[in-house]
Amino acid sequence: MFVDAHCHIDLHPDPQRILESVIRARLQVIAVTTTPAAFKGSVRYTDLANGVLPALGMHPELVGTRKGDMAQFAKYLNQVTWVGEVGLDGSDRFRSSWNDQIAVFEQILEECTIAGGKVLSIHSRASATSVLDLLRKKPDAGSFVFHWFSGSLKELDLALDMDCFFSINDQMLHSKSGTTVARRVPLERILTESDAPFLKGKECETLAERIESTVKVLAELRGCSATRLCEQIYTNFCSLISRHTGST
Ligand code: MN
């Protein structure tokens, strides 16, 4: 069973078609969203019985324009086990909303703590140290999965010390820093992701084919069989879900 722990189904041109294709392929998907206001409409592109689970998000890139949507965050939180895409973005383009991003992410961590803990899919572009500082203050917010981690080696080791997970995508495996993450993270803390539709890749590939190819490359890097790695990733995914299912 292949796992896509970070996929924007609702941002595809034809989300219904993507949903049907992932169900057909039996891909296990976390369907992340980018604001609480979008969640209500996007949740229709999920299917609990078939392992396509919704995640409630507030993307740091949108905090500058959509932070008012956070008023609806608590309303939907009890409908999800996963929260994402959330986090911080310290790149120049989003620097102007930095203080708001911090306040929003703190609020999200607080709400998750009150809710008994969730699995968080976390964006940390140019901000891993700040993200880790906030996570350290809220250890009961849940389990933390760094999505497309691009921090330094030091930041990676700090995140590993805090028992964080990492979801790895195809594009990371074509970069030096991404390959370092893929080599260093213990196998029991690795997940796979597509970040579709934002990842560059061959047009013809389905999401399932893309994840399968990511697992293959990752297995070669780690010197283990793709079958064994696929099983391990599915085990990691299930254990994260079971840790936080039922908490309201
Ligand atoms: Mn994303």
C-alpha cells in the first residue's frame, strides 16, 4: 500500500478525477488544504473508507491575505486526525506576514493541544529553526511531520531529536539537501508525499506511479528493497493515525 502524506487534491484542475484515480490505485492519501474556509468545500474530495483522509490547514503563504479564516479553524478541527498544510515561511516573498504567521501557527498548535493532539504536516521553508522553537513549546500538539524539509543539517538533527517525521517527495531526491534528509532520517520516521499539483514531474504519471517511483529511488539510496520500504512507510503512516485518532 503506497502512501501520499501531502497532496493538494482540491487544487487540481479536476479534483474528482484525481480522487477516483487514487481510490482505484488504493493509494493512501492525506488531502491537505490551505485555509479553513476552503475546508468545507474540499472535504468532499476525500473518502475515509478508502484511506483518502482530509487535513485542515492554514498555509503560511496565505496568512498575509487570509488570516481571518482562522476564525473557522476550531469549528472543523474535530473532523480531522491530520492538520496541514501549516507552518512558517521565512522566504523574502512572505516576510511581510512573518509576525502574523507566528501568531497563527501558535494558535494552531494551541488548538491542536486542546483537541488532544493531531498529526501535523508542516511547511518550514527558510524557517525550520523558528518552527522547531514553536513546536518545542507545544509538545502536546501532536506528532510532527516535516513536509519537503529543506533546512540545514543542524536543523534536521534538532528535528530528529524531537522525534519528528519527514515526508519525502520526488523532487527532494533530485537535490543535494533533499538527498541528505532521505539518507539520514531513520526508516521508521519516513513517509512519502507528492505535494501535487505543485511538484514538477512527468505529465503522464498518476500520483500512485509517482509515489511508487519515489519509493524506488529512496530504497536504492537506503540500500533496502522497495517492498520492505513500502511496508515500513505504511506502518509509519498507520501508527501516526492510530496515535491521534479519536482525540477530540
Ligand atoms: Mn503543499
